[in-house]
Amino acid sequence: MIDINKFCPGCMGEATGDRYCNSCGYDNTSKNPVEALNARFLLNSRYIIGKVIEQSSEGFTYLAFDTETNSPVDIKEYFPLGISVRYPDKTVASKSGVDNFYYNEGLLEFIDLNRKLSRLENAAIFPISGIFEDNGTAYSVMTHNTGITLSSFLEKNGNILRWEQARALFFPLIETIVTLNNEGIIHGGISPESISVGRDGKLRLTNINIIKTRFASENFATAIYPGCAAIEQYSAEKGNIGSFTDVYGISSTLFRVLLGTLPPPANERINNDKMSIPSSVAGGLPRQVLTALANGLQVKIGDRTQSMVKFRDELVYGDTSDGFQKSEPGKIAAVAASTDRDISANSKPNSKPKKQKSGVKYAAISAAVTAGLFIVVIAVAMIALPNLRKAVLGTESTKKSQSSSSGQSSSSKSESKKEDSTPSAPSEVEYPVPDLVGKKYADIIHEKNNKDENEYENFKITISEHIYSDNYKAGCICSQSIDPYDNDKKNTKPKGTEIKVVVSLGSEKIKVPSLVDKTKDEALLELFRLGFAYENITVTTSTDPSAEPDAVLHQEPSAGQMISRDEKIEIDINDFKPSAEDGTD
């Protein structure tokens, strides 16, 4: 007989009988939400229900213990918010006054969705081990998620990642979204909150819910993430949801990862789109990444990249079958330099450049383009997202053609400096200059864009440069162009005045962490978190039957040394694969 009382609902470890669990701190006097299953309820004669991990518009997710495998699992229960009721005998049904059709239609979709997910292999999702019906509803059993959300990970680790760091993490995730879309599954809720960062260093997609909860509906509560939800999700038409919806979600998520803040909600951008990328950020991103984000973040469906496959290809080398320019490393600069001339000669704003052939693998092209494009993109002063596709791809001629002569070049620099130093237009009202030093740039921009009546809203705050600093953490502002005080008196400036800030990259030299005995993925994630570039990490392999497979055997430099993030670092991985004869699985 199963003793349901010996497990802690908070961690599924052994209960001690005390009020608070010694392992996780769970308060044993606490209860699950009224509409949820009780903690320690035995489900399907097999699963001991624990605490509610999450309640969404689709239902509840519980921590549970599988008594057959003796392991913790996560269980999703179909209990659509607002239209469901649970009776004392734990059965679930549609609420009085709600048409049973909507409840049952969603139930069938829940079962079908999870059956499809259970058939997927090697995907960046949590594997589903069982689906069953009980209590008038359905349940999905999956591997327990021990990770944290991408949002939490970023908050604890400098708030942003460089493209070199993000690329290695995101491409497996993007391939999984491609697989889901090919199976007819649209996530519709991709965001930093629906991506888990595991202890193994991998990203996994979570919250894969029935599509009925991913757009405005009279019958189902909507579960969308402002800033990551596409404009079509604010409509009640299910037919408007497609792969392009997930393109918008992953583009917004990458935008958050690389820039430190989410785009404004799509329903606000549709009428007043002021989203932009500062030149200091754009200069650190490969051209094809800017192109992919610009195309993926188009508000209107017709202007947006239509599939995850095309989005993936654009991220690598700017190629889609829509005829956009494929970015081969050797031809990028020439294409960029001749763009204005070509368009002017053709006089056709919609003419499309001829695609170039390339058979190079994604990772190889991405690395080469990253190095080759830095000089091209750093010249961009401020790139407005709605116009970025035209600006990058050359579908719009500029007002003045550029000259390569040194005289004209000097003149351009002079004009640029003159423009920068031009004071803002006179205003009857002046506002106190905010003190920005020591604060996180991403937090300031987030508050500026999302909070009413904040101290930053009357100023244009841009990054002039990034520097290494021993005094300020990565992402924090080291200095600002306009002092908040003038001889101990609060400084004031007209509305719209630009304040340029210098943002810290963290200490130039950092202590090399101990990587030995970590798995390859754990080691790479730790190095990415500290800011080491993907190109500067060398992975070698050796065979050691006495060590754990896939573990780091040796590292160079050794742990504890102080080195620059730009220096090379090498990890040696154990490629030993135990066989059945070794007595191991």
C-alpha cells in the first residue's frame, strides 16, 4: 500500500513530520488552490499529487511523485480557467451555463496535442511519458522541470547575452520550434517566461498549451505575453494564428536577450511604432541577426517572416526563399556599399537582389558572418525596427549618397558631431535630469517604456559605448553625458534632451571557474554566462574510463586564474562511452 503522507508536496522528498520541510522549506499547513487537486491526492492509483507549480488558462501543473518509477514528475491537468468546475468527488466538468461543446472541444485538443508531443524525440521540450483520462478530464505526465525561466536566468546573470553566447543556446531551441510547426503545433506563447534554462545548460520550451488559449476568445481565457504576443493574437480569429506567430514570439525573446528589454506590445506598435535599436547595440550584432529580428518583428502578418525555417535561415546568413539577400561573408561589404547605387539605377523599390548559392553549414556561416559584418553594422546610428528591413536590405534609397574621398568623409564626421551637439528645441518646461549612474540600463529602458509617469520619460537615453569596469557590474551605467546636478543644484533640461550613457561590460579580467567534472553543456553555459565568446572556446576530447562520460577532464587556463574574456579557453571532454559489458547502462 502506498503511504502518501511520507512525501513532501513541495519537493517530493521524505516528509519529516515538521511544519516546514528541511529540504525545501515547504509549509505543510499550506494548501493548493480551492479548484485544484489536494496535495497528497493519489491520482490514477499511481501518482501522488504535490503542490501546484502553475495555474494557466489551460489548467493546473502539479509536482507529483510517480510510485512506479520512484521519481518526481510534472503533471498537467486540463482545467480551462473560467469555464470549469470541480466537484467534491474531484471530477471536473464545464460550469453551469457554459456550453459543454467548448469544454469538450478543448479536452480533445489537449489530448491530441500531448499525444503529438509524446512522439517527438530529441526535441528541446520536456518528454511526455504518459497521457490518460480520469475525473472527467485529461492529464499529461512529463519529466520534472528542475530549471529556471530564461527571464530569471537573465536577471541573475547580467540581464543580457551577447550574440556569441545566445547563438549556441538558441539554435537547438529554434530547431525544436521548426519541428513543432511541421507537426502542426503552434506554440503561440514563446517568451522568456516559457523557456526553461536547465541544470544541463540547455534551453527547453515549456507551456505548450492548446491554441485556444493563445488568442482572444469569448470561451477561453487568453494566455499571451505582452511584448512577445503577435498582433493576430489580439484577434478572436483562430485562422490568423500560424508559424509566423511563433516567429514573432522567438524574435521578441531574442530581442529581450540581446537588448535587455522586451519590445512594446504589438497592439500598441500597430498605431505608434517607435521601437529602435541603439547603434551601440546594433554594432555588436551581425547584420543577418539585425535583418532576422527586423523581419520577425514586423507587426503586420504580411510583412513578417512567414515560417520558422525562413527565420532560422535569416539568422544564419540572411537568406529566405522570399528573395532577400543571402549574406555570404565575402560579398556582404560590397552589397552594402553598392545598395544605394543599385536601387537608384533600377528605380524599383520592390526589386529583389539575386540570391547567392552557399552550401556551408549554419554554424560555420554564422561565425564567419559575425566577424565579417561588425565593420558594416557599427556605422548605423539608430535603426528603427519598422524600417530596418528596408535599411539593411537596400530597398529604400538614402537622401545623400556617400563618398569614399577623405575630404567628404571628414565633412561627414564634422556634421555628425555638430548634430550631436545641437541643443534640443526650446521648451517652456524643463525636467530634472535623472541620476542614472549605477543603475541597470535595461531596467531604466523597461521603466521608461512601460511605466506611466516615470523620471526617464522626458529624456532620450542612449548608449554611447560599452567599457570594462571593475566598479560597476555588467549592464550598469558607469557615467552619463549630462550631470544630474549643477553646483549642488538639481540640473534641468527640456523635454526630448538626449542623455548618452556608458554601460559596463563588467570587469575586464575575471576569475576562471572550475569546470572539471562538469558536463560539456554545463561548462559551456558557465563560460557563456561569464561572457566568454563562443569562438574563443576550444573543445577537445580524450578517453578516460574512470571518469564520467561527457565530463570535463581538463581545462586551460586552470581554475582561479584571472584572464580577459577575449582570451582563449580550452576544455577537454571525456568521450568514453560505457558498454553493457562494463556493467553500466
